[in-house]
Amino acid sequence: MTRVVARVVAAPTPSLSARVVGRTPLFYARGADPGLDRPAHVRAGSALARLGPSTLAVVQDDANFLAVIDGAGAAAAPVVVHDVALPAYDGVRQFGDARGNKKAKLDLEACLALDDGRLLVAFGSGSTRARERVVLIDDPRDVSARVTVVEAPELYDAMRAQALFCGSELNVEGAALAGDDVILLQRGNGAACGGLEPSDATARIDRRSLVAYLRGDAPCPPVRDVVTWELGASGGTRLTFTDGVATHGRWTAFLACAEASPDATRDGPVSGVVIGRLDDRAREAEHAPILDERGEPLLDKAEGIALDDRNAGRAWLVVDRDDPARPAELLELALGDRWQT
């Protein structure tokens, strides 16, 4: 039976804060390639995952490329961005309003590294029926990685069946490991519809059963243990989940942005970004604003987070510029004292 927990309010906790101490625009080492429809830079930054001690993977919602960053946090080593091409549709790997093909994009908004980085699972947002696909990338650190695009309507139907999870519009924005489970994070930036309000929520799904389903070896497992969250507001706009990642302890770290978007498929201005952690079992959550290099509130749309396993005081964010002509950026964060506990 699916267990549903009433809404949990996240507590502001200043000692959980973070500050930007480094910023790197992301350009591909191999440059642009018109034959692959690859631009010179990483167009979007929709989710982030660690593949190794200094290797990060960036998933993009409007470009069919995985960006693999080597050298993140390594002393005196430049950051190098490799690319793994995802399948093209009619030779096209970039999507947007200017091309008139935005509705065809995969809209990958969440990702998860498994098996010590040997498998990357990237989830479509589910914000439309065309975005109910999950991408499996085996050996993602290899530019010749095996890529499989899985049509997964059963998985997204299981999420939509949980009305408190999806609210008025389904928009999966984060995925994190929690023991034998995957925690999915739903972003409540949609519009009210059919008497339902937008929902920020988490739910659990068995990790092994999920991978077996995506490999075609088992039926879709149930989506369970739904918890809804109230994250507060910044600048008069609701804070909503944009990513999540497991910590060493009981917590799941998360990002949330206050973005004045009219619905789950369109962008809007950002009035604040917070970093936080939640425990869906204990029904607790706390967060604090992220500050930029000047000590002012960060106003960049941060959509991906990764923690440094070797340094509890450091994390990385990926920022989506919502502008195909501008590169996404990798931000290095210095974390507050509370992250050490």
C-alpha cells in the first residue's frame, strides 16, 4: 500500500548556508560539430551527478548530449568537458523555440549515477507525454558509451496516479539514492489545474526493480512513500525543487529555486536559490540561501547539485542560463558548518 504523508514545512537554517567560490563556463573540448548538431558549449545544465572523485556528469534538457567534466576540484588541473552524443532525431540534437522543435525534446531534468559511476540514469520531466523517456548511459565516462532511450509510460503513469506527488502538473526534477531506494523529487512550479495545486513532493521507488524495469527485465515497480513539502518563498515567489543528491547520512541534499514560471514547461525570472537537506523518513527539512561571490543572494537558476565525497565543505552546482547562446556554468560552493554534521 502507498503511504502518503501530509505536507512538511522546511525550516530556515542559516548555518546550512553556502557561498559561491568558483565559476567555470562549460565549453566542449572538441568544440562545435555541425555534423553532430553539437554547439561549442554546454547549452543547458538540468542535473548533475558524480561519476568519480573529480568527474561530474551534466544532463541537458534541450540538447541531446551528456557533458562529462573532468578535473572538478582537482588541484592545478584545468576542467575538461567531454561529450557523449545521445540519439539524434532526424539529425537534430538541439531543441528550442527558435528551431520550432521544443515539443520534441527529451527534457532530461534529473539524473542518477549508479554502480560507482558505471551507469547514468537520466529522467525526462514527464511534463508532457512526449517527455516520458528515461535514458540509460552505460560507461558514461567513455565518449563511445552505450546509450539506450527507454519509453517509460508505465513509470510516469505510476507517478501521475499519486495525486499528492504530481499535483496539478508532473515535473520530475531530481533523483537521489537512499539505501535500496531512489528518491524522486517533483517540482511544484506548474499552474493550478483541475482543482489541483502545484506540488513539491518526494516519493520512493525500489532501485533494483527500477533498473530491471528500465532494462526490460521486470514490470514497473510501485511509486510509494509520498511526502509533500512546503519550502517557503523568496522575493514573493515559491521555492520549488530543482535537484537532489544523497549525503553520507540520513539526509538528502536538495536545491530549490524561486522561479516565476507560468507553468511546468516555460521559464521565468529567478528571485532566489536555496540549498537544503531533507529526511523523508523523519519528516524533517531545512534550508538556507546560497550567496554569490559578492555575498549577495544567488539569482542564477541552479538546477543540479553534487557533493564532494572527499571534502564535506564543498559542493558543485550547474547553472542553466535558459539561453542557447550562453554556456551553462559549473559553480563551486563552500558549505556552511552544519554540513559537517
